[in-house]
Amino acid sequence: MPTCTCDRELSDEKNHVCPLKLTAENEERGGKTKEYDDAVRYRDGSVRLRNPNIELMDQDILYHLALGSGSHDLVEMFGDVKFVCMGGTPKRMEQFAHYIMKEIGHKLPSGTTLLDISQYSYRYSMYKVGPVLSISHGMGIPSVGILLHEVIKLMYHAKVKDPIFFRIGTCGGIGLEGGTVVISEEAVDGMMKAHLELPVLGKMVRRPAKLDRQLARELKALTNRDDPYETVVGKTMCTYDFYEGQGRLDGAFCDFTENDKMEYLTKLHKADVVNIEMESLAFAALTHHAGIQSAVVCVTLLDRLKGDQVMAPKEVLDEWVIRPQQLVARYITRYLQRKGRLSLEGHGSMCVKSPRRFKLVQQESENYD
């Protein structure tokens, strides 16, 4: 049995299971085989791209991030990243950046402000706070998929070692009241299949949508008895649509009855699906394919067995949305405490008086979508 090279030290040493150990038990819980590990990671933990074309390019333009391997020193800018946290909206991830800054005790140099590194992409927002990236991924599988391609390449170019990815979001619960935090143990599609299907060159490619179950267990262990809400671990359904794909009766189109809807949701409930959202399938499949540890933590905005529309007041929703952020922040804070890396004051962030110097000149590509 090879020695565990995992950089996470959240578990007791005797109980710690590296997600890359070569055991059948680990493979069953969502880990990788040795052959898989060799294909996607270098021995020092650096991300290895499953694309030989990138190394042959003069430069790699990360168009939707407004970054490039030729126009930016990506190792200098992002080489110390350990955690990549993604959520739907730019505002939410800006708020998370400020929140995690307080939690890890990070301070910006005097006279500077937190920079949206990707502001000139006009697609996504990205903030760096020490070893933490906070990035908006938009809505749905296509949006998060595009982002993941470029963020994974960013990890490669920056020579980041053993990064951990989190999706922090919202969802609809199935049999769970609004405000419940859900840690996904598995992602499935609307047909209950645990893989992402993607047409590539006229052929259907299937990629397993696996999340790191050890990481999920460690997150669950960080919940507090004093938390005024429940935190559960369960199966997540990811759909390609918010309305018909999730069995809602309130879309512009609806060709099924309420009885049809309830029969379907009840079937999901009996199959241990506890929530529905629109990004986890691609998030799990692409991070797994890249050999990156990942977890999905969402808060329910309603119980779909009781209705379709989000009715909670805005101030309540604002409080609920913070709950997954708090859990992920506990994980990050504990990791940094164990590594002795909480003295981050004044360096390791992207902060600037005049953010224009980070603008990527996109030249002929700026007219494309």
C-alpha cells in the first residue's frame, strides 16, 4: 500500500483515508484508482491536464476569466491557492470573499480594496483571499462547465497542488424544510443516472459524477449542535432546467398534472434524493475527471413536496444562503489552523487601487460570446 500523500489533515492520523489510496473500499466511496491518479496528477500533487494540446500552445487564453498564461504571471497570482469556492451569483461570491476574509483573519494592505479579478470578462466574478478563490459560476450545467474547464486549466498553469473545490449554493429540498443544509454524497441526473452525458464529435461521452465522500463526512463532522438548522448528507438530483425538468407546475409550459408531479417527487424521495439543483452533475463529473477533490454544499429554499415557488421573505433567504458558507468556512479555517497558515495579513490576495492593470486585452476575441 503506497504512502498517503494527501495534503489534508482534518482527520485523526489513524482514521484518515486519502481519497487517492488504492483500495477497493476507497474506489466504492468515490476515490480513484492508481491508474486514474497517474493519469491526472503529478507526484507532487499538481494538477495534470487530460489534454496534450495545451502544452503545445504558445499561450492559453482563459477567455471567460479575462486571464491568460502569456498575459499574466499565473504562478505568482494563484500559486498559493488551496481552496476554490464556487456559487451562482457574483454578489453572493463577493459576499463570501469578504466573509472568509474575516474568518481566516486576512487583512488587505492599507488603501486597497478586494479586486474582482475577472471583471473584464463580463461573465464571471473572481476574488482571491489568501489561499481561497471565490468565483461565481452562473446558472446551470453549461455555465459551470465552461468555468470549470478554465479554472482547472488555471490550477495547472499556476502549479497549484492538491486543490479542493467546493460548490456553495441553493437548492430545492425533497422532504426537507427550507433552510436545511445539504452535503451531497452523490450527484444524479433527471433519469437517476450518476454520470454526465456530453455529445462530443457526434458521440455521447459519459463521465462519472463522483464527489469525495470522505470530504463530505469531514464537512458533516464540522456541524455544531448549536446550529439552528439541520445538516444532512444525501443524494442530489441535478437537472438541465428549473421548471419542467424539476417538475414544477408554474412554468410557461406544463404538460403534466399535479398528481404526476407528486408521484415523481415521491419516487425521488424514496430513492434517497434529498434535493434538486442545476450544477452538481457537471461539477462532480469534471472535478472527478480532473482528479480534484470536491464537495457540494447547498441550502434548501423550500420543500418541493409542499410547493413550487420560493415564498420565504428576502431577509430569511439572506440568512439561509449564509449557512453553506459557514460550514465551508469552518473547514477552511480548521485546515489553515492545522497548517499554521492563518497569518495571512497583507499578502496572498488580489487587491489593487486601480484594477485596470489586470485587464486582459482580448483583441480579436472580444466580439465573441
